[in-house]
Amino acid sequence: MNYKISYLLKTPREISLEKAAEIIEVNTSEAIKQLTPFAEYVDDTHIRIKKFRAIDWAEKFLDITRFEAVYTEQERRDLLYLMVYSTATSVSVFHFQDFLQVSKGTVLSDIKKIRNELEVEDCQLSYTRKTGFRLLGSEAILRREAKNRTARLMQSLAGRFGLTYLTATLSIDYYAKVRDLLDKTISLSDLRFAPNRMDELAYYLSLTTIRIGKTSMELVKDAELLASLAVTDISRQVLTGLGYSEHQNSEIIFFSLCLASIVEGDVQEPALDFLLECSSEVIHRMEFLMAVEFDSFRELLMNVFYHLVPAYFRISYSFYLPNVMIDQIKHQYASIYEMTRKALLPLERRIGKSIPEEEIGFFTILFGGEIRKADAEERNRKIRAVIVCPSGISSSLILKSELQQLFPMIFFTETNSADRLHEVDETSYDIIFSTVPLTLTDKKKSLYVLHPIMTDLEKNQLINQVQRDWLIPGFSMPSAQELLSALLPYIELKEGVDEEKLYQVLNRKMNKLLEKKEDQRPMLSELLTEEMIQLSDQPKNWQEAITFAAQPLLSENKIEESYIKAMIERVEQYGAFIHIGDHIALPHARPEDGVNEVGMSLLKLQQPVDLLDDPAHPISLFICLAAIDNEAHLRALANLTKLLSNKQNLQDLLHASTKEEILAIIRKGDE
């Protein structure tokens, strides 16, 4: 629903339809359609708006009643916190009961848990009869708590209802004022922000304004850096637009921090060059860990940088970023996720704290997409598609990755938000995949509206619909329902099995055929077999050791002689990059240097040799890797990384004296 309608609810009155349409920024006929539910009467020229309470507006705005908005325990605590945070008047247990529609006992239990949560941050939820409930502690921490709780509430319909209701109790049109001011100010700048994060930010700022200038806000540690960024100009304009002094520097800086945490796209700020360097380190580390080379380094560098800038501020200040697909990412991209976690170590060191799994998940999708792109540079596909997703770059990448797996024969261009689609040349795409309804001007284009996270059934339906419309060459598969209909006359269902269960099984199996599952790739123990393992003291230097270690691969025709030479030359050219751990080296080169088949071989030396004849790099274990592309070896490499991350396994491997001992340790990496 159009949030601008709340402007007309502020002071219910009779108003001309022309003026009402102007206020809510639609044409007259659309104004009649949108405003009729709010009208006492409406005719051809005028409309009288009914009186609406905060709860009435929340119910209309989100099309849900307060009784249907059932909050989780966490959502209750978040709303309770924000009620205290956003008001200057006395708030009591009765107010909490009335707002949340729960018992006194439930409220008291929630209060106790909030106090425990705040105690960890050295903050308090205090109470006196005179002042009611009050939040005490570092204002920056209290603001962060408010922002994170707002972000959590935005993830559910009930949570958004609570936010809308709470904001409307302050002033029924206040969210609209804040949102419009944000949109107007940002539109005059060169910066872009994730659309769904803008909703969250508008709610947060609406609930925060009561505290601006009335609480002691300390400067954050990155104040000097933030002051040099363009987001600070936006912050200053927004806060002065809300009536606050432009001299309230600490307030301006903190809100610029909030903006910096959601900025996306082209960020040209010299002060952030240190993050560009960090992005380069992360990419090189990813190449090193995954034994791959990214061809489009400059393009990837900028993509990582654009993700890393807001991530730096979010992680530094513990701002919460929801990632509803994190479990799916960790399962579907398990090996890439683990490598990404390790590759982000330069960022972790710079920030001085661990990186949340939600953030790692978004970088995993970024690198996963790059790896798949490097393996399938088929840019001459006939069918081209554009993706419209208003949820920001990271969510768009997730959706793009999903669609690329479902339709590997379609070329996907860049993702766009709905309001920027008109900027894309219509001749550059044939299909639009969108998470929001769109009105197409070119009827020859195909539009498929889908959920950001699709169920197996939705994936199957989408596949069938696209194939039916486009008859994609090389892609033809009957639907699960068609298969079921063909099979049923000839089969007898077991007891406890019905058509629906059989359909679900077929559907899952068929969707798996469309994806290159990680379990199709060889595990570490499948590559490092007994024939691929050697124990010897024959090599006297690192070049001989690499040559000796690679012999089983050469004997099995998995590599050519040229590959051994390339592995040695790369160490001479790039240094000791293959030294991946205590006394362990992973020699490898590019697939085109002479790889015939994916493989690994292992050489265990009783006496170490110095890599590059440097005593700083003693190596006892050489594990040669032959990769045919950027993906086939990743599962085995992830197994190896997991194995070597365990200090006991590492020591056992270094002290092993037989092939049997080594094989037993290797099998642990597959577990």
C-alpha cells in the first residue's frame, strides 16, 4: 500500500481529489482506488477522509489485523525495547501489555530477558514509578541495538506490523515524512542504497528522532573516515531536514555510519582505498585457497570492493544483516563457503573481530558465481534475461545464481531494481525474471514473477513455463506431474504412499538433475588413493620434490610433463604461494598447462626440503593438484582444508610413516 496515504490521515478533512492525488503522487483515478477504503464519502471532485488511529493505519497498510499479527518471543522483546527507546514519556508494564496484547507474566518474562541481553553490553533497562522504563548505557550501543532489532522485525509480516503500529503511535505520518526526506536527499546524490534496507532505515530513524540532541552521543572510532565520505553530506541534510542542528556532529556521523552500512554499487571514495587493497588481498587469498585464477580480475575486484565497503561498517559496529538463505548457502556451496571464510581473513584482521556467517554467505555467492562464470563463458547464447530484484546487490546475486543453475542455457545480464529497469536497453534482453510485478511496454518480452526463495515446486513450475514459452534448445524435460500421470496406470502404490508423496519425490529428483551438486565431485579420499601416495627421501630439493610428487599423476595420464614444469615455474615466478600450512605445500598450475583429468598426488618426505631454498619455508608434505576447471576439485580441496585445520590431524599426517596411516588420516577429511 502507498505509505503516502498517511499524510491525509494526519488531519482528516474534506479535500479535492486533485489535491489528494498530488499528495499521494498518483493520478486521480488511481487516487480514488487507493483512498476509497479510507473515505467517509467520495465523489467526482472531492473526498472526505475518515479518522484513523495508529492501529487502524497499521492494519490497513499491511492488510493484517492486530490479532493476526502473532509475534514470536524475539519479536516481542524487540518491540518492547523499541517502545522504551522511542518515547520520552513514562512507559509501564500496562503499556507493553496493551501494545503486544499479552499477559503481565509474559511481559515480565520478556523484560527479564531483555535485561540479560543488555547486561552483556553493559547497558540497562531500568524502572522507577516516576519515570517508568528507561534505557541506560552507551548511546551508540543503544542505537545499534535499536537498528538491529528493527532489522530483525523487518523479516516478518508481524514484525513489520509492529514497527508500523509503533511508528504511527508517535505520529501517523511520521514514517512517510522520514522516508520521503531520505528518498529526496539520496536522489540528489550519486550514491545508491539497497531498497529494502531503506525501509528498515526509515523505520529506525523515525523511532530514533526523539533521542537526537537529548542524549549524549559519543563519536564512533571511524568518525574521521566517515566525515570524509559522501554519506555524511546526506546524513547532514537529512537530520537538518528533520529540524536538527547541523552542528550536532556526533549525531550526523552516527547516521552516516548507518548509511555507509547499506550503500551499494559504485563507491568512488579515495578514503576507502584501504578497503580496495583489502579486496585485492581477499581475492588473491581465495585464488590461493581454491587453486584457481580469476580471469576478470579487475571486474571481480570492484564487485568484491562494492560488497566489502558496507560489510566493513556493518561488521565493525555489529550491525545485523539478515540473510534468510544462509543455511541453504552453507549446504549448497559448502566447499566455497569454507574457502570464503578463510579468504576473508584480511578483512577480519583489519576489523579485529570475527565475520558473521550471514556476511560470509553473501561473499560466498559472489565468488561462487565468479567460479561458475569462469567455467562457462558462453556469451553467445540466443536467449538473454534480465533480473529485477529490489532487495539489493547481495540478494540479487543469490537469485541470479539460482536462476543460472535452473537455466544454464540462458545468458543473464546484470541485475536491476524495478525503478532502474527503464535505463536498460530493451534490445539487450528477451526475458525478465522479477520478484515484483511489472508493467511491460514491450509485449514481446516475457515476464516471470517469482519469489526470491523458490520451493522445489515453484522451480519446477518455472522451468516448465519458460520451456513452454521459449522451447529452449537442448533443454527438454517433462514435468513431475506429467511423469506421474504417465506412470500411475502401470504402478501400484505401497501402503502409506499417496500420489502427493510420489510427486514430491519426483519433483526433488528432477530439480537435482538441473543442478551440479557438490556430491558429484570427487572427495579427497577418492583422489588420494594408495596409488597416488609416495613416501621417499630421494628428492634433495624442492624442484625434485614437486617432480617426484607428480609422478603418479603422470603415470596415470592425468597430467602431461608440461604440467610439472608449469608447477615449478609458477613457484619461481610467484614465490612460496603453495606453502599452505605447517610443512605442507600444494603445487598446482592452470588446467591448460597440461591437465587431462582431475587428480591429486601426495609425497611424504622424512626430511623436509626448503621451498625456494628458503629456510622460512620447510616442506615435508607435497600434495600436487591437477584441476580441469575451477570447480571439479573444490570438494576434495575443502576436505583437505578441513583436515589440515585440525592441529592433531596435521601432526598425525606429518609424523605418518606408512601409506596406511596416511590413508586413514585422509579419510577423516571426508567425514
